[in-house]
Amino acid sequence: MELRVAVGVGARRGTDGAEVLRLIDTVLSSAGLRRDAVALLATLDAKTAEPGLLAAARALGVPLTGFPAERLAAVPVPGRSPAALAAVGTPSVAEAAALAAAPGGRLLAGKRTSANATAALAGPLVTGEPT
């Protein structure tokens, strides 16, 4: 079976897709994975129309899924940000979204940050037939 992961992403308004993709590549590399392991990008539902996140999802050929702040706030994560809580209503976007998109999975790479974005990995999401 093929290992697939969920990438949780957060970004400031106006962040471009190239910055998001560079950060995703960094997080994947830290877990020893490549882009083809990504099954989906997950974020705060209010961010699903952000051009940079949409561009990153298109470049990876995966869907961008959003979760409400209340659901993300209920996900236990190691990194909690008072600034994120004040800004968007949840103390975690990247880690919580990755875990919410990977039910039963675990955090494979904790939150990494760039100038304008955050990303984390959770999984496994197992797809395909047993070999």
C-alpha cells in the first residue's frame, strides 16, 4: 500500500503559491517524503479561497479542504499560538488541520513556518490495494 499524507497549511492573506510550495517541500523533506505522498491540503475553512493555497493545491494536483475554527480548536496539538487564536479563532491551523484531515493518524512533521505561511504533516492516509 502507498503512504499518503495530509498537509495542514495556514497563510497570511496574499501569500503566493510559490512560498507555500517551498514550505511544503521543506516539511515533506523533513519527514523523508516527496510531493507524490500528498493526498490533500487542509486549512481553516475561511482560508480555502486564498489564491496562494489554491495555487499550491493545483500544483500538487490535490484538493484543498477547509475545517471550521471550532473543529480545529478541539484538536490536541503540541504547538498552540495565542496569536492564531486571537486572529482566526483557533490556536492551531497547520497542525490541527493536518490531524483533522488524517483521522486516526499522527503528526509526522510538526509546524514549520516561512515568512507568511505555516505547514505540518499528518498521516498515514493509506490508499490503494495491498500488495
